[in-house]
Amino acid sequence: MLPALILALAVTLYRVCYAFAGAPADWANFSPLAALLLCSAVYLPRKAVFLAALGPLLVADLILNAHYHVPLIDTGILSRYLCFGLILLLGIVVSKQRQYKVL
């Protein structure tokens, strides 16, 4: 679980640094965050998924929204969080169907 937490922190730091470097705010880093959420939902224990996956995302949004001087809740962020929530649900469904095979 430690590598997954390190990955979550690394993706969050990358997202914040990417934005501070002058990148556009619209849908910034959607693919890496989606991959993080999907893999977190598949491999992390159920209780840790929301803390390890959505916690850093919320912290990054707080920092970035303050940087761009935009409100925390708007129509754009609601649609992004809805998409992230659907990705988390997909990961949970996949994790329930996961089977390990020994070679």
C-alpha cells in the first residue's frame, strides 16, 4: 500500500507543479488522475480508496483554485468529479472480478 500512497502523492505534486508552470487549468492532467483513481480502486483496500485517491485530488483542487482565483465549486469541477467518481466505480467493479492465476 505504501507504493500506492507514494504514487498518489507524486501525481498530486505533478498536477500542482504543472499548473504553477503556466499550463491551462481546463481538464489539466485528467488522464494521469483517472489512471490513479482506477488503479487505486482496483488495488487498494476499500477503506483506503477514498482517502488515498480522492483526498489528494481535493487538496490539489484547493491549491489550484486558490492559484487561479476561481471558486472551489463550479459547473466544471462538478462534471470532473462526476467523471472521477464513475472511474472509481469502474475500478471497484473490476476489483470484485479480479482473479489471480499462479503460473
